[in-house]
Amino acid sequence: MSKPLEGVRVVELATFIAAATAGRFLADLGADVIKIEAPKGDPLRYTAPGEGRPLDMYENTTWDLENANKRCISLNTKSPEGKEAFFKLLDTADVMITNWRVQALQRQGLDYESLKERYPKLVYAICTGYGEYGPDKDLPGFDFTAFFARGGYFDSLRQKGTVPFNAVPGLGDHNVGMNLAAGILAALYQAKTKGVGEKVETSLFESAVFNMGMMIQASNYEGPAQHYPINVRENVNPINAAWKTKDDRFIQLCTPDYNTYYKKIMTAIGREDLTESDRYFPILSCQANNATTEVYDMVMAAFQEKTVEEWRPILTELDIPFSLCQSWSEIRNDKQAEANDCFYDMTYSNGNTRRLVRLPVKFREMGVPEYKAGPLIGEQGPEILKELGYDDAKIQQMQESGAMFVWKDERK
């Protein structure tokens, strides 16, 4: 099968998730993505205890999610030999992806300004925490801080009077990584058609600002956006909420226009007598009568009288947008996700089969990308150096000096 990025080489000098997500997407599209890793390995390899899975190099679902279909070489870029090998590799690259802090890149001569004359066609892609400029440009960037906290999620989206919601790693990172990939593909098109390189940049913070754009803009005006966090009972649209069911689950509705959905909701809960109520309809009357909490409490009480399975046909028949608030285990077995190839069942060398998640962009003619497990530390290092012209003796000497590291398979 033909892949859009066959023949493209990407050098990925990055750790953790966001930048690696961009590299994973390009690898799925057929690019030869070579990850440069330190001998100790990317810290992402060691996050198992926080996820409840075994700390096992040979069954690492998180590592595979971000690094499937890549190759890996482990170089000590602080050593002359390691740095020389890195530049020889970069000589063959179309794209470089990094999330190193700018100061570290500058110290090693790997910042954009240092490279652009030597590599005028190179697409240089960098992902940062807070952007490259401003007073906080050098702060460490993680999605819990730069995306969720600084970007408005934790404070605005919590229930008033409560602590911020429980975030999980990767949510912001995956968003940012796909944003970076979009920029890379545009710049790569220019490089291939015009012979002109480019620097592509995005950050966790900038992506969060964009995601929150509607409400940030709404905060220009006196109104709801200036009063978050709110108690959901006091929402200006009392029917646009999640409702607790008899079996202790939550069904989320999407009814952004109260006037469009109010009569349907009243019908669903068996209160057709209120469909023409001047007190509750239209929305301006409901608000003027200070009756929004009455509507909320009425709907919540009604939903608690039926189970999820009892509500499904009622809401479906009335064409009210809804979804059950699912757990991760339920998503892992969701038939709709299965039908759309959201998963890949990976059988590891230890015999365990685990369900992994695919990236969300598909191509009709290319088909579903293969899913090769992420590489071990430096696993393809010798073969990559041979592609660059190194002989066996030199490769062995680099391993002995520590300029290159190859993970020793403990099972052999």
C-alpha cells in the first residue's frame, strides 16, 4: 500500500508525549522516524507505576502509543563521536522534531538559528510549554501546568466550591502533538515544492488558549464567561447538563439552544403540561423569572427515575443529542470505536495481548497503518549507523566509549 510520507526522514529529539505524538503520526504515514534517546531512556518508559501496569520494557503500552512504528538510536550528543553521528543523521533528514528547552538546544548548537544555514530545506519543529517568548518561556512545560492550569481548564471547568477535576497525562499533549504535526505537514509541502525550510512552533499553553477561544472571547462581555467556575444548577442554560440516572450513571445532553430543545426535554420527562409554560419558556422568560434552577432540579429528579437503558430509546426517539458518560474500560470495548478501527490488539513477546489505541486520522487509500511496537533503547542504532556509512569496528568502538548505547535484551 502507498503511504503519503514514504521517503521522508524525521529525526525526533524529544521526550515524553506531545512532540512524540507528532512523530508517531508521521511514522504512521510512512515516514522513517528515528528517535534519538539517552542511554537511560525517555522518562516516559517508566510511568507504569502511576498507571497500574507492570514496569516492563517488553510490554509498555504507553510507550507504544507514542512511539509505535519508529526506529531508535541512543546517542550521547555531548560526546564528539555522538554529536558527529547526530549531524550525519541530520544530513539525511527532512524534518527535525524536538521539545528540548531552547537553552539546552543553544548550548549544543541545535537551535533553529544555528541549523538553518547548514540545512536550508529542513523543517524544524519545536514544541514548548509556554511558547518561545515572554517571561515564562524557559519554564518546564507539562500538560497539567501549562495546558490545564494556565490554559483555564482546571479553574473554569470545575464545579464552583470544589477542587479542580482529576486530569490524566496525555490529554493536552496529544492535542498539541497533532497541532504540531499539522504545521509540519504544511512546512514539508513547502520544502518539497519550493525548496524552502521552515521553523514550526506550538506549545501546550498556546494550544490551550486556542481551545478555550470561544469563552476567552466571550469574557470581553459581562456575562457567563466572567463568572466561571459556576455551580451547574445555576447555569444560564439549565438543560445543557449531565443527568444522574436510577442506576447511578450520568447521561450528558448537548442542548446548546434552550429554545430548540426545551419542549423535547419536557416531553422526555413526561411533563408535556409545561411545554407552553410562560414561566419556563422561552429562555429569556425562564431567566427573568429566576426559574433556571427549578428547571434543572425538575429534570434531574426525573432522570433519576429511570435507568440508562430506559432512557436510551426515549432520547433517541426525540432526537435529543446524548451520550452515556463512559469509563475507560467501557471505551476500550465500545462497539462504535471498534467499528471505526480505534484499537489495535497487540500481542507482546511475553504472550500477553493488550488493546492499544490508534491515532484518530484515517486515509482511505492507504488503509489502516501497521502497528509495530515502539523500539527498545537504541534498538536500531547499529543499523542506522551502517546506513550512514559506519563500519562494524567503528560501531563497536562507539558502544565501548559510550557515544552510542544499545539496550541489552535481558531475555537472551
